[in-house]
Amino acid sequence: MTQFSLPLAATKVAGDAVYEFARLESLGDAWWVGPALVLGLLALLAYVWSVYRREARTISVTKAIVLALLRTIAIAGLVAFFLGLEKRSSSQVVEPSRVAVLADTSLSMDLPDAEPTSSDRATRAEKLQSLLTKSPLLEDMSRAHDIDIVALGEATRPLAYMPQSPASKEGTAQQSKDDADLPEPFDYDKLASQIVPEGHETRLGDAIATTLERYQGLPLAGIIVLTDGGQNRGLELAAAAEAATDANVKVHAVGFGPTTAPANIVVRELIAPERAYPGDKLTLQAIVHAQDLAGQQVELQLSRRPATANNEEVAPGDWEVVETHTLAVVGTDALETVRIETDPPEPGDYVYEIRALPAPREAMLDDNAQQADVSVIDRQTRVLLYAGGPTRDYRFLRNQLMRDASFVVDVLLASSPPGISQDANEVLTEFPTTAEQLSKYDAIVAFDPDWSQLSAEQVRWLEQWVAQQAGGLIVIPGRVNTPRWGVDTRMRTIRGLYPVSVPEQLLDLRSDDDNRDTTRALQFTREGEEAEFLWLADSSDDSALAWDEFDGVYSVLEHNGPKPGATVYAYAGIPEVDDHGPAYLVGHYYGAGQVLFIGSGEMWRLRKLDTNYYDRLWTSMLRHTSQARLLQGSPRGKLLVSQDRYELGATVPVRVMLSDLQMEPLVADSVTLDIEMPGGRSDRLTLAADDARAGNFAGEFRVVLPGTYRLSLPVPDSTDELSRSIRVTTPQLEVGQTTRDTKLLESLAEQTGGYYYPSSQHALAGTQTLPNLVAATPSQSRSKRVIGSIDKQFARDQSFWLLAVVAGALCLEWIIRRLSYLA
């Protein structure tokens, strides 16, 4: 919350002097102090007079009285000195009543004020300006109050100060006769120019709390809130209202904006893959929110342009419209997901934009588009097929990948004799024995492998390849080798890679004896239906129809169920025998990589329906499991951020995982990350080593400009570079709610004892049951006496005369007593 300072003057209307005893003040407010002093003094005087009464027997009564009076005067002087009489200046001060006017300057105030059916297109900010600068509200209010006008939005800031009218101030009416003493006229034009919608947030609760804190102990007659009620950040309004109630301050709310949603189209999100490949389909999804447009057609345009270093300097002609789509709006408040497919262009970095063309009566056009960055890369995916035997799935997949130019396939057939010919880029005779050999692969597909043939070093490299180098692993159990390695206690690391809990005592692929010839239908979960890498067609519905035609599988690995955090995509169950059977398609993240489990090697059965189904499924599964590997840019590292999109002002945490030339965790104190920001600016961020994780480096930075940020980090001792792009957007909080929050404003006013005014006219004129705003805010001016400093001259004179009186009385008494032969 921003603190600010405005005049808080009080008017002195009268002045005189006051006298007080300092000793009594210092002794406190106990009730017994005064009576005790009086009784003590009376006791002392009684004793003095009793003594002189006895002396009256030897002298005349007159002398005895004179001596007693002199001693009484001396005692009185000492008592006066003890009490410490002080003289202070005193003035009567009038504290003027204050009113705080909080004017909403958030971006939502730039929306129309009237109802959607009205022809009035004035914005809420314009209506607010008119209320403050063109109506008599402030002038009428200033007759009883000092007025502070404050802007509220992301923070509070002072706009103007209007003092109470001089002619209405008690004791100053005569001073206003001279024109030179009159204050300068209030500048309404300057105030109007400062009420500009610019805040990306509305912190109404914070503004009220700041005002209460500033006026603590001062006569605050009320807080007037001029807003549409779009509270979306900061202190809860209920807490602010409670604080105002405790401070006995009423909050009056004047509402702006329509009570029904205007016609509007909001493109909420454009979801696109970060990487695309030539020859594949590029699928994008747009989430569109349509309000008050039921029965109408909305045209969506998908455009693209080459990415540039400065996204703000792009000519309209750089955009190329690649696809159009017509969306039929069904309901009055419809949220639709639009799926658009297009062919990727030549390799390079591109910006895609989905834009909804303006609809009739649409209120706001700034929220009609969203963008996403896509890199089209012409990089072949290197795949290792590791098979315990020449299963059908192995042979069909090998042949498919050899026909696809976007894949490079090496094979390792464990059951083949040395020198056998295989249709592959390279035929391996053993599993990769070094980290360098393994790191060249993006994905490994293991058909019934005998993992027990791997050395402990090879198992360690495989685990690190998945966890640290984001390798994609697809595992398919079989009848021959799976039971063999399943009981090997050395295979705990391998079992840890699997997304299902593999039992150590028994590992077998089986069907029930009574149902060995019965197929198990694949029953997809919701996650499986939404997983595009498992689609057999271009849409979810068409894919579901294709899978319904699939007869199913005959066997599945008996396991103990999916591990915590794993995603089950499909079960394999026997109809009318079990509910859904064991999990058949399961995946999970293992470190930076992904592992996909297929319950048996029977996907080749899809070829009976359509060979394209089989080819599409395996291509998509390989793309899915290896996507993190393909994004990292180097086998020796990975650049991680928590998300692809951030809002302006957010903090971006960055983590880098690096290995050295031997694929061991890199040892260094820090590494440097280059940041390219919008507008051609650049910066560098030092990432410090994480002592708890070898080879990990972390840091964070704050995004202060909207647009695309490109993060890049050169891999030490290499020509490779890790890169990642993030998009920073302006928060859309102010366009999410286009109507006035009447309920919130009514609750605020009711809780604090104030009034809610549904329009400016009601605030100015009131109704039979609702007083106008001026009448609802009576003056809280108060007067109080202000005690000034001690009169030092009076103190000196008092001390002199008290000393003279006490000394004179005692001396005179002594002389009389000597002359009377009493001393």
C-alpha cells in the first residue's frame, strides 16, 4: 500500500491563559492525593495556632494573632512553592471534519457504464469524472468537510485536496472579506485529467485500510467509494469493513457499471506445443468465452509470423492468416474449446495468434486475442529398440520407423546370433556401456527385455539417462524374460523406473485359464481419453470410436497396481467378469524423463483395423515420451522453469541441471544465464550451485515487461546451448468481471452503517428512503483546547515573590518576637 501525505490542518479560534499546579499533576490522578494534602496542611496550621495560643498567655492577644498570621503566610508561601503553580498559554482549536473520496482508476473503469441495451457508450471513468468535476457534489460537501480525493487501483495515490469553504469555518467568516485571503479556486480540469483507468488490479480493501490508518484519531466523517466493485487483489473487503466499523467510520459506495454482462468475446488461452516437426500436424487449442452472444457466429482467425527479438515492433503485414474457424455460440455465458490443426511451416521460430473478430455490441476488444510461441525443428528423433526376442510389435515398429525420415532407429535384439542382418541404422550387439553412448538416444523402447543382463554400471547410466537427461522410456513386458529379471534383487533400480509396482516374488504374463481365449477390452480413463498421444484419429470422439472397434488384448502383466503419482490411461478388463481389470497403459514422470508402461506386446493387433492407427499411435507415443529430451537442446543439461506463461511482476525461478564431458554432475560455483527481454533489452543472471544437489544451479528473476523472454545458457566445454522461452502477459483481472458487483458494495455499506447508491443520480439527489450523499455525511468537526508551553517569566516572578513573602514573613516574625522577649 502506498502511503501519502495531505493537509490535515486545524483552525485556532480562541486563546487565553490557564494556571495549573505541576506537583499535583506529577502525583497522578489518585483521588486521595488532594484530600491528603489539605488535611496535612490543616493539621500543620492547627498545630501552629495551638502553639501561639499558648504564647498568648505571656503577650497580648493582638501580638499572638499577628505572629500566627505571619507564620501562616510563610507556610502558605512554602506550600505554593511546593505545589508549583504554572502559567501556560491556551487556545481553542477546531479540527475540521474530513471526508475521503476513493476513486477507482483500474482498467475495468474503461468499460461502458450503461446496461448493454442502452445506446449510451460513456465509460465508467467518464461518469466518475462527471460526478466529481461537473456536479455540485464536491462543492456541497466542502461546506462541512475537508475533502481528500484519492485514486485506488493497484495502489492508492493522492489526486487532489479540497479544503473546507472559508465562509463556513467558525470564527473565520470575517477574514474572508479580503479577496487576498481567499484560497485559490479548486482545479477541476486537473482533477479530471488525473482520473485515467490504468491499474491492472483493484485493491479496494487495501485502499480503505490505508485511509483508516491515515485518519486514525482524526474526525473522519466517512469514506466515499466510487467504483464498480471489482475487488480482485489485496486485503479481503470483509476485513476492511470490520476495521471501518471498529473505527466508527461509515463507508458509502457509489456503483458504476452495468448489472448485466455486456456482449463480449474473450480468448482466454491459446494452448500450443512448444515444438513441432515438419510433416506432422500442429494442433492448437483456443479457449473462448462468449457472453450475451447466444445464437451468433464468431469467426476465429489463426495467424502466424516469424518470431523476432522485439515483439513490439511488428508490422501488420508480417502476419499470415493460416486457418479460420467459425464458432457457433450456444449459451449466453458459453466457454468453448476450439481445436485447430494446421501444417507446420519450414523450420524456425514462430508466433501464432488466435483472434476473434469483433461481434456486434461487443464491449471490449482488447481481450480478443492470445499468442503462443512454437519452434518448428527439423531434428530426427533417435530411438533404440531393445528386444528380448523378435516379437511382432518389435518387427512392425522397426519397419515403421525405418520408413519415417524423422526417426533414426538402432536395434538390439538380444536373442539374435552375432552378425545377423537387421533393417536398422545400426545393429548393436550389447546395451550401451557408457553414458556417452546412451546419451545419443532420445527414446528407448524395451520389448520383453532381460534387464538382468545389464551390469550395475549400465543400470545406473539408464536410470540417470531417464532422470537427469529427460530420456523417454517405453516398456513392454513379455512371457520369456520378464519373469527372469523380476525376481533378481539387483533389479530394484529397474523396478523403480516402472510406473507400476512390480512384485518381486512372481512376475508373469497370464490370462485366466477359463478366459484364455477371451479378449480384454481396453477401458480408457478420463485422462486416457484426453491424452492426444493415444488418439487414433484427429478428434477425441473419432478416436474413441476407433478404439471401440478394437477387439482388445489377451494378456496383461500381473502387477500390484500403479505407483503413487502415476497416470492410468487405460485398463484391460474382461466384460462381465471384472470391473476394469489391471492397469494396461500407465505413465509417470521419473525425474526429468517419462516412462510409459504397456501391459503386453499386442498393439500390433491395431493393424487389423487400419495400419495407419498403429503407425500414428507409436509415432505419438515416441513423440510424447521424448518431448522433454527434445526440448532440452543438449544431452548434457536441462533448463527448467515452472511454467511457460507468467503475469507481469511475477518472479521466475530457474533451475539448470548440467553434466560434464563424462556425464557426471558438473562441478562449478555458478553458471551464467542470458536473458533476452522484450524491446531489445538483455540481462544476465548468475545461477548459484545447489549444495544439496550436485550439478544443479538455481536462481530467479522478476519480469517487468510484457512480451516474450528468451533464456539461454551455453553448456560448458561444448557448442551446445540450453534455451527456453516464456511469455509474460498483463494480468487480465480487470476484464474477467465486466459487471458491477452490487452484492459486494451493498454488503460493504451495510456492514459499516453507510449507504449504497446504485447511480450518480441517486448519490446527488437521493430518494424518499435514501438520503443524498451530502446529507448522509454530517460534519464531524470538533473543538478542543490546546495547552501551550510554560510561561517562564511568570515562573521567575512567582519564585521571586514567594521567596520575598516567605522570607519577609519569617523575618518580621523574628523581629516581633525579639522585641517581645519571646526569642
